[in-house]
Amino acid sequence: MTLKNITVLGSGIMGHGIAQISAMSGYKVKLRDIEKQFLDRAMDKVKWSLQKLAEKNKITNDQVEEFYNNITPVVDLNEAVKETDLIIEAVPEDYNLKKSVYKELDKITDSKTIYASNTSTLPITELSKLIDNPNRFIGVHFFNPPQLMKLVEIIPGTETDPLIIEEINNYVKKIRKTPIICKKDVAGFIVNRIFIPLVHEAAHCLDRENNSMEIVDSAVKYRLDFPMGIFELADYTGLDVIYKATYEMNLRDKKVILPHPKIKELYETKHFGQKSGKGFYEYKGDKYERIDLSEEKASKYDPISILAVASNNASWLISNEVCSKEDLENALKLGMGLKTEIFKLIEKYGVQKVLDELNKLKEKYGEFYLPDKYLLSLK
Ligand code: CAA
């Protein structure tokens, strides 16, 4: 089978980006949302992004038009899935919402359609049971912004047909991304198992150590070599996305996150981050904007507890054979833009110092910080 027509359900940050990169590789894409105003906004973002890429000579001005025209925005669901080969579902991270979407889809698609979910945390095997034919279901997880981040995690469910895995692997390569297979269908897959808990850990650092957000973020950026600070990245990703991912992950695995109430509070007060003008930080508009972080601010804080939590979750992924160490480092580089490998950072700080920090945190705040056996084996 060769994929030609793709339907992307949901035109938010991820949906419009997935539609755009698919359109940029020659696919005919239907982008579907429940209201025309959402689609109008999404198509404006596609235009903005294509023009940005043209400004940087990554594509030509003619291609801006060509790629834009490869996307058809549609409200009607029947129209959106007519003759489609692949449906990529990128609706908000809410199990009940996804359930109703799949129920509706199953009535109108033909038996050959591939279902791929861009869920950031929900178990693929659980979602695959929502359709009649679970062997045609797979997880395909992109990273924000999909236009720039090279990673796509592929998560097969227990019943996914191997031919579908191959088909999706080829699609990911065709859109010039790097596929990494997540070998176990665990909460948060690979990257979110590290990223989402860090948002909570960074919030704990503010209370426990009386720090400012800019100082913590500067330390993360300049001392741990992240491309953005954690609060900056959380605002950029969206506090709605982070909160929902937290909720769904925590429901399934209590060990993964030590929740901080600030995330729920920001979600409930609709301070979703950059897109709503306020999250941890305040913004001028809803467009791409960066926080003023500096090496001078970074020199005031040692982000060891943040490194310790990231290291522990990275180690958990290896101990539990979710991915190899090489795939893990590659995923963090391509999905979160980490410039230094996490296990190199651990070496730089010293394994014992990282373990001492986890043990100290465990004494004060409980078993969540219990060091993982793989990390212990590095001593
Ligand atoms: N399309 C095209 N261009 C874009 C763009 C888009 N969608 N978004 C931003 N840009 C442009 C910016 O406008 C900017 O252009 P200028 O140079 O003209 O100003 C440029 O790209 C970025 O340059 P910057 O110097 O501001 O930033 P940078 O070099 O740090 O790169 C970044 C930006 C790629 C976002 C980088 O900071 C990064 O990798 N950040 C981490 C992102 C990350 O971790 N993503 C994953 C989050 S988790 C997730 O998504 C999964 C989930 O399920 C929750």
C-alpha cells in the first residue's frame, strides 16, 4: 500500500503542524476541526510557518503556495475521511473525547484505513480497542513544533499489524523525520516520561528553594544545555496539554510524576501559556516569543534536582526496556533539542552526586525519588 491521502483530526498546535509537514512531502491532506474559525486560525499558522521557512530559504516562494494548497480544511467528518489512507488523530488529550471520536470514525471509514493517534500519553493498546480492527491502530507521536522537531515516536499496540508499523515508519521517513520505536506502551512513552515530570519538579524547586523562574530556567538552559528553560517550554507546549498529560499519566502510573498544584491551577484559570498570553510567564501576544534567560542568572542556581529527576526517569526507561540508551539519547536530542546527552551530563556531575541528590530528596519528600536500579548500576 502506498499512502497518498491523509486526514488530520484536530487543527491545534500539533494538528496544523502535522498537516503542514505532510503537505510539504506531497501528501494531499484534509485538516478537520469542529468549527471553521479553528481551521481559519490553523491555516493562518500554516501560512506563517511556510513563509518563515521561505524567508530562511528552506523552501521557495512557489512552494509556499503549493504546500499550502495541498491542505484542504474541512468541518464535515464524512468529507474529511472520504478516500483517506491514513487518519492522524490529534484532538485534545482526553480519553472520553478520543473515545467518542473513534466511535464515530469507525462507522464511516473503510476497513483499509490506518488509524494513528498522536496521543502524548494514552496507552495505544487501550485506544486501539476503541475500534473494530485494533490491528490497524498505531501511535505516532510528534513534538512541538512539528515543523522543526525531527523526532516521531512510533508506538505499536499489542495487536498492531507489522505491515502497518512498516507503513508508518516509511511515512515518517518520507516526511523527513526520524522514527524511534517505543518498545513498550508505557505512560508518556519515551520523551514525555522525562519532560512532563520535569515541569512539576521545576515548580517544586521554586517553593523548596525560593528561586525565581528566570533563574531556574537560565540554569536549565545554560548548565544542562536545554534549548529552552522548563517553564518557558511548558508555556510554549501549553499548560492545557501539560495538565491533561499529567492527569492521564498519573491515572495509570503514580510513580511517574510528583504533581505540583501550580500546573492544575494554571490550567483551571485558563493560563495556558504562550497561546493565551499568560502561563508561568506573561506574553505580548499569541505568537512565538522567547524569555530573556542569561548565563549570569544561570550562575546563581545549581539545577541538580532537575537533572536527578530526569536521570531517574531516563534510567527507568532503560531498566524497563522501553528503549535502548542510544534511542533514548537520540529521542531527547531530536524531540526536546537537548544539546548534551543526559548520561554525559550525569557523568559530568558525577553519578554519586546525582544519587546523593535523589536520596536527599527521598528522605524529605518520599519514595517518588527512589533511585532507579540502572542509575545505581552506574556507580
Ligand atoms: N515554523 C517555522 N519556523 C518556526 C516555527 C514554526 N512552527 N516556530 C518557530 N519558528 C522560527 C522562529 O520564529 C525563529 O525564527 P527567527 O530566527 O526568524 O526568529 C526560529 O524558528 C527559532 O529560532 P530561536 O533562536 O528562537 O530558537 P531555537 O534555535 O532555540 O529553536 C526550538 C527553537 C526548535 C523550538 C528550540 O528552542 C527547541 O528545540 N525547543 C524545545 C522544544 C521541545 O522540547 N519540544 C517538545 C515539547 S514536548 C512535546 O511536544 C510532546 C508532547 O506530547 C507534550
